[in-house]
Amino acid sequence: MKKAMRLTTAIVLALACAIGVSTAGESMPGADADALWQYITKTSPYEKWEFWPGYDGIYPGKSPHGAFLKLYANPPAIEAARAGKPMPDGAIIVKENYGKDKKSLMAVTPMYKIKGYNPDGGDWYWAKYKADGTVDAAGQPKGCISCHSVKKDSDWLFTEPK
Ligand code: HEC
């Protein structure tokens, strides 16, 4: 009888662990371009996220980015944007860059906040992908950082949530 009890306890604990792990959500990718692409296209597809507050759908962009843009953000980023707070650890903002025809996807340029990754650069991990996921730039590209640095005071972001 005691043995059976112990077995039951063990099973219950094992189940609780399994459930605990699965409800803890997908674990976030590290500072790795392929892992980030996998995450934003498979694990938590960004097209299912909300648009950046005030930027629903496609809107005109400026050089060096697309002539037209779509700007998505994951739930922690949306929540912080709405609250007017800096982006928290794990926030991801994904920008799709379209050509003048509003149809051809030229590049996908995310910014991913990883606490401790690059304190001098707002802890952003930057990446630029072709539409098929080929990595064009990733990590701490000088171009992204130097241009966005003029927006240091607004968490390196040009686009204010509305
Ligand atoms: C020469 C300046 C410049 C460079 C270089 C640049 N950006 Fe931007 N970025 C902008 C501007 C301006 C915007 C605002 C949207 C627009 O008007 O195109 C922007 C917007 C963004 C956004 C949307 C959030 C925001 O800040 O508004 C992301 C994400 C982004 N850029 C990522 C990148 C990445 C990744 C790189 C490097 C591969 C990069 N940017 C390089 C100027 C730049």
C-alpha cells in the first residue's frame, strides 16, 4: 500500500513537472540569428502578433528601410509600448520591409531585447534577413546601431507607439 502511494506521488510529481514545463511557454532564443528566425517564424510566428500600437497594416517607410513597412511586436513588447515603458527582456519587434509595389518582401529586420547582451547598445540584438530567412546581418551590426543611436533616449526606437 505504501509502495503504491509512493508510486502515485511520483507519477503526480512527474506530471506536474511536465505540465509546468509546457505551460511555462516556449523558451526564448539566444543571441543567434538562426535561432531567432526559427522562433519568429515557427515557434511564435510574428504574423500572429499584434502590430506596433498605431501602425496597423502597411505604411510608408524611409531609406534605408523599405518603401513600405509592417511593424509587429510580441506580447511583452506590445504591453510595454502601451504602458509607455522601455522594452523588457524578451521583447521582439519585427519589421517587414516591402518594395514600392507594397508586395515584394525585401527584408525582415527584427530587434530583440536580451538583458545583458549589449548594455552600451540598449541590449538590442539586431538582425536582417532575406524573405527566405537567409541572414544578411546579425548581432551588433555597426550600421543599425550607429543610425539608431540618435534614438538612444527612446530605447533606440524611431517609431513611437501611438
Ligand atoms: C540610416 C539609418 C538607419 C539604419 C542604418 C537602420 N535603421 Fe532601422 N530605422 C531607421 C528609421 C528612420 C526607422 C523608422 C521607420 C522608417 O521610417 O523607416 C527605423 C525603424 C526600425 C525598426 C522599427 C522600430 C523603430 O526603431 O522605429 C526596426 C526594428 C529597425 N529599424 C531595425 C533595424 C535594423 C535591424 C538595422 C540594421 C540591419 C537598421 N534598423 C538599420 C533608421 C535606420
